[in-house]
Amino acid sequence: MLMLDIGETSKPPIWTFPGTLTPLMKAMAKREGLIYDLVGFVLHSQQGQHFIAHYFARSRSEVYHYDGMHDGERAIKI
């Protein structure tokens, strides 16, 4: 698992994340096996003590959304 703190953002936030992340130079990352495929992400608000998540199912054919304040605290397919 690779965790990133993206810090403060614009209002409204605009995020674009690549499908593959390499914390090193690409050739070195491949050689060392440090390549991460983005399969989900969590957005957390420290002030609101709240988070939401989007993630792929294991088969990667479905995407789910989780928001503990909505949908009966269950993930829903989007």
C-alpha cells in the first residue's frame, strides 16, 4: 500500500491521478519492483472525521463507492 498526502487543494478540488505510480525513476522502480497500480483511493477530512472511498472489485470490472454517512454505511456499485 502506498499512501500519499496531497495537502490542501483548490476549491472545488480537482484531482487527476495516473493509473500507475512509481515512487522512483521509472527504470529503477521497475528493476526494484516498486510499481503501484491504482486500484482505489480514500479521501479523508480531518476536520469532519469523515472519509469516502472508491475502489475496484477484485476482477477490476466494477467500481464501488463507500461513504459512511450515506447508503446505510454500505459500498455501492457505480
